[in-house]
Amino acid sequence: MYLKGRPITMFMPKDQVDGYCLEARGDLPCNKLKLDWVYGYRGRDCRSNLYLLPTGETVYFIASVVVLFNVDEQLQRHYTGHTDDIKCLAVHPDKITIATGQVAGTSSDGKQLAPHVRVWDSVSLNTLHVLGAGFFDRALVCLAFSKSNGGNTLCVVDDSNDHVLSVWDWQREDRLADVKCSNESVFAADFHPTDSNIVVTCGKSHLYFWTLEKSMLVKKQGLFEKQEKPKFVLCVTFAENGDTITGDSSGNILVWGKGTNRISHVIQGAHEGSIFALCMLRNGTLVSGGKDRRLISWDSSYQQIQTVEVPEPFGPIRTVAEGRGETVIIGTTKNFVLQGSLDGEFNSITQGHTDELWGLAVHPWKPHFLTCGYDRQVCLWDSSSHQLIWSKSMEDAAQSADFHPSGAVVAIGTQTGRWLVLDTDTKDLVTVHTDGNEQLSVMRYGPDGNFLAIGSHDNYIYIYAVVENGRKYSRVGKCSGHSSFITHVDWSLDSQYLVSNSGDYEILYWIPSVCKQVVSVETTRDIDWATHTCTLGFQVFGLWPDGSDGTDINAVCRSNDKSLLVTGDDFGKVHLFAYPCSQFRAPSHVYGGHSSHVTNVTFLSNDSYLVSTGGKDMSVMQWRIV
């Protein structure tokens, strides 16, 4: 086969030579995937994206999936109608209908996917309406349903240069009005609670009151007068009497008299630094949350009731929503969702990574898996309870990981050439070594546990002898022969051979114990491989689509029963193939959910589940094999 015009030579096993037919069609796999659990939350750069529904489900999003998470029953449901990153979410006053907006995307055949709003039913998960494809530009940043006219209208702000504000009759899919809102960032837009013809928007150095008259939106600027004008007005909510309340980057809460564009009350220095969130509770208490990690409650005359600090590891408060009874739900900029009370007990109900994610490893016999990424966090997860077992901070950005066959330790490769071994139970550091000064894209223990192969971006594979169940390492040497960076490595079943792929689509074979290359086809063509993570090879070449440039497929994994092959590609898709996959353009089942390149995929040890990691979307998705 050819990739980017380069021929790739693959030799088939002898026992297949007689029966093989190049023209034969590959079959679809007998199994399918069902999205079982999504780990993570997008709080780092999105706001107002967390709500509690009357069903007891907390609703939020990450990547292109909306998660409906029932914390008490530990059940997740997923709305998967979107094709790329979701950036905003609104809940209708009926508490059943939900609107979500996505960014512009690209499909795998290079077509542009238009940014749009989807309105859907949170009980049935059916899509009811799709709005604005072809009208919006780049992405959608704010969404809100009206509150007083039965929630019949929806206001939307897009991410075009003019940040166009539009108002829609969403049931008729009819745009009632649109206007250029601001050429600076817009952070929030909301309807007035008792007058559905009034929309308030705020953003970089602006607060605008818009009135819908016939099919025009007429603007009144908020007048700061004596009050120093803040650099950013970050959030807006409304008092029971109809006053507008804003929080800004100077840490002030400003109250704007109903029907006016003037300030009627000021809480100067309510927070140290920016106020990211304001939430009006059912009982009339105002709750504010900010960069200072403080959650402060205020009574109806804006006197402080109490203040509580969210612990430092969770990060600044990004959004606040009313929970059940006296509780609140908080989303943080470090991608935690917390449940807690204004008295100050917080527990995390969801957490995730905060930067690009590449490393993924599966425990050899427990239902556990480990993820690590550029946020320097290593996380061990339990796939059956969906809980984090432990996490550990590192000094370097992590790139790759692998468990020792005993399960006692796990090796982590970083972007700096340093690699370390952690005890799986205690997360204590066992040892640390350095090979080269470039990223280590693959760590792979031999099946017998006596060797560790490390593929680096410096074109070498470093080999270590391993003793004491993965606690002692001595360098054997390095395999040199690749003329580009190492991308994937697999061991033979008997731990005698190694196969590697590189950035220039080379397949090389090695005897790792002496770091020698094997060039004899007779030796290599019939080797049984313990794993199949290499993207190039006779057993897997059918997974490459037409016109592929060789970098489209980031990761491959064969199931342990050798019947399935899964791939993660650059278009956010997970593909499930039958294994072996050695007919051109083999058919596959395709699954969306990630909104960035899928950087890694792997089956759990008993093949019950599959785990995939999204690069820039920072999400981890767990799929049930059905």
C-alpha cells in the first residue's frame, strides 16, 4: 500500500498465502460500541454550562457530548447530536427542553460543518430543532431561553467579529431579529425574567440592554457614571423585583434599576479579582463566585450572609447553579464539578484533565486504566465505579504510559526524555531515568515483564532490562535504524522480538535483548504479536481510508480475544473494525463524541470496555462493547 506516495511493504503470514484474495471484501465486526461513561467537564473556557434538572440529573458538556449525570444513582445519559465542540448550553423554563450550540467543524472528507444550535428533549434525547446553520459564524458563545412568554424565544450570540446577537422563535425555526452586538468578546446574554422583549448582554467593557421592537433590536448602553468602568463585565442575573445584577473583573457587583440603564446599588470589592458567576436562588438569596475561589451569599438588600472558600486544588469558580434543597453545584476552571453547601462542604462529582491528553494505559487484570497528559497530571480510574482512584502531579508534561505485566508498577514517559515508574497502589515514585531530551511517545513492557522498550522522538528505541516486578531497571542499549521519530511499538508473544513504526511510515523489526535489527522476512512474517498498537502492518492495513496522509490514524488497539480492532483518528472518530483487518478499505462502525483528534484507544483487560482519549478536548470516554 501507499501513504503519501511512499510504498509500504508488508509480508503476510505463510499460512494465509494460499487462501488470501486481495479483492475480497472485509466484513463489519459483529460487535458495536455504546458510550457508557464520559470523564471530564469543560469549565476552563466555558461559562453557564451547568444545571440541575428536576430528574436529579446534572447537565453539562465536554467535547461534543452533553452529559446528563444522575449523581445519586451513578448513571450517565448522553446527548450525542453534535458533530464538534459544544460551547454553550441553556435550559428552557420547562426544565425539559435544552439548547446547545457548537463550533464550526470539519468532517473527515474535508467538508465544513456549520456552527448551529440544537434544541432537544432531555427525557427522550430526541433532537427537536436545528437553528442557524449557514447564519452563524465560527462558533456560538451565549444562549438563553426567554422566561416570561412560555420560553418561546431563544437569544444567541455567535463568535463572529461582530458577535451577532439574534433572537429566534425556536419552535418555528424563525429568526425574529439580529444585530451586531460588539466587536469585543461577549460573555453572557440573557432575557429579562418578566419582559421577554428585553435582552441583556455583557462582555469586554460593555453592558447593553436590548429591546425587541417589531423586528429590530434597539440598544441602550449601561451608564457607569461615577462608578469606574470595569474592563470586563463577566456575568449577569436578575433580582426578583426585575433589577439587573452584574459581576465584573474589578470584583464589584452592580445593581441596575429595573427598566433603567443606571446603577442603583454597588457592592464594591465583593470579591478579590474577577467575579465569574452570579446565581439567584429560589429563596431570593444571591450567590456570587469568583477567581478568588470564594462563594459568597447575599440577602435581598445585598448584605453579606456568609462566605466560604473552595479548596485550592479545585481552582477558581467558573459557574454556579442551584442544587437540591440547600445545595449548590459549582463548575471550576480546573474542570471540576463540585456539589456543596454555602456552609462549605464540597465534594467532587466530576473531574478531568485540563490540557491535551495522550497517555493511556490499561491495568493487566483489574478494571482500571491510567491517563496522563500535558497538564502534568497522572490519573488512575476505576472503570466499574467510574471514580478516580488517585491522581499525582508531575514536573513534566506526560506523553505515554504502560503497566508492568504484574500490575504492580506503571511507567510514564514525558515530553522531556525523562521517564518515571510509579507504584500502582501507593502512587509513590519507584525510579526515574532519562533517555535523550525529546518526547517519549511510547512505553511498552515485554509480556514476560523482563524488558521495557521506550520509543523516542529522537528516532531511537531504548531497551531496559527489568527485575523485581518492575522495581529495578538497567539499560541494555538502544535500537537505532529508524530515520524518523518512533510512533508505535509492539512485543512478540514470547518477548523475543519487537516491531516498531515511525513518522516516515517505516516498519522495522528488532531483537531487543541485543538491540539488533532483524531483516529476514522469513523470521518476522510469522511472529505472534502480544499486542497490536502499530498502525502499519499486514493485519491492520485495511483500516487506512483512501487518500490518507499517514497521520490521520493516531492509535490502534486489538482486542485481547483478537476479534476486534479499534482506531482513533484526527477527525474525532473512533472506528471499530473486525480483526484481522487485511483487506483494502475495510468497513467499520464509526462513533463520534470526541471533538478533537482521538489520541489513544485501548481495550480493558477483559474486553468488556474500550477507553478513548481526546487530545485537545481533554475528555476520556468509556465505551461498552455490545
